[in-house]
Amino acid sequence: MKCCLEHIELAMEMYIDEHEEAPILEMVPEEDKLSTPCEFCKENAVYMVGN
């Protein structure tokens, strides 16, 4: 799940609810930041939430 700074908590909560474990947070690579939208608001994504 890719998200912006504003939606990081929401993404983490959704992941935990769905998978019942803590997610791994990774930064979106610099070369992908401008072309990767947040899955909640379509702003540029900063983090990838998942395992």
C-alpha cells in the first residue's frame, strides 16, 4: 500500500486490521516519488506499507 505522510497512520491501521501483524515501512524510491500516487488521496506517495 503506497501512501503520503498524511495517510501513513490510516494505511498502517488498515494493514494491521487485515493481516494482524505490524507492517514494514519503506520509503518510496526517489526516482518513483513523482509518479507514485497515494492510494487514499492521489498526492505523491512517500511510504510503502506492507511486508
